[in-house]
Amino acid sequence: MDNEINVLDELNKGACMGMDAIHYIMDKVKDESLKKELNNQYREYKEIKDEISKLYPEYNDSEKKPHETNAINKVMTWYGIEMKTIMDDSTSKITELLLQGTNMGIIEGRKLLNHKDTEKDVHELIKKYVTMQEKAVERLKEFL
């Protein structure tokens, strides 16, 4: 049970980080097609978070909620985006930043798939999270 809670916490933090990054970068996006793609990705991250919230009580005896990104990580994400786009806020640069973050999420998700023995429902959610991000990478490549 602790293993499932830890995995769900990690997935939730990843989904939160993705949502935060999209939120912070959206006002810099000029390309309407990219905005549409990011809104779609935001919705997909939200769906993952909702599924985690539904599964979490099954593996948790307390009233504890899934872990989210802390304030320091949120500030660092915002600051990183601001600094990396100060001189270049082109669609290509923004896409590059999003791809870097999404690839980090894929790596973490793949580690969970490959090295954590989890119950079927949690395993399926990890697969959904990784697949969602892998598909997002393919769609984002169009904007480079």
C-alpha cells in the first residue's frame, strides 16, 4: 500500500508540474494552434490528477491528500520560464522548454513503470500518464 501511495504522489506531483508550467507559459504563447494544444494538455493533466484523487483513498487509511508541487518548486518553474524566454519567446523556444519538461515527466514515469511493482489500477494509470506525455511530445514537435 505504501508503494501505491508513493507512486500516486509522484504522478500527482508530475501532473501538477505540467499544469503549472502550462499555466505560467500560456501568456507568452502567440500561436493559436499551440495554445489549443496546451489547453488540451492541461485538460489531460487535470484528468490524471482527478483519477489519482479517486484512487488515493483506496490505498490510504488517513485523510491525507496526494502530494503536489511545493511553493518553492512553483516559483522555480515560473522563474525558469521567465529567464529562458526573456530574450526569446518565439513559438519554437517555448516549445523547446515544454518538450524538456515533458521529457523529464516521461523519464520519471518510465522509471515508475520499470522499477515499481504496483497494483493493476495504479500500473494502468502510470501507463496512461506516460502515453499521454509521449503523444504530447509528438504533437509539440510540429511547433519547433
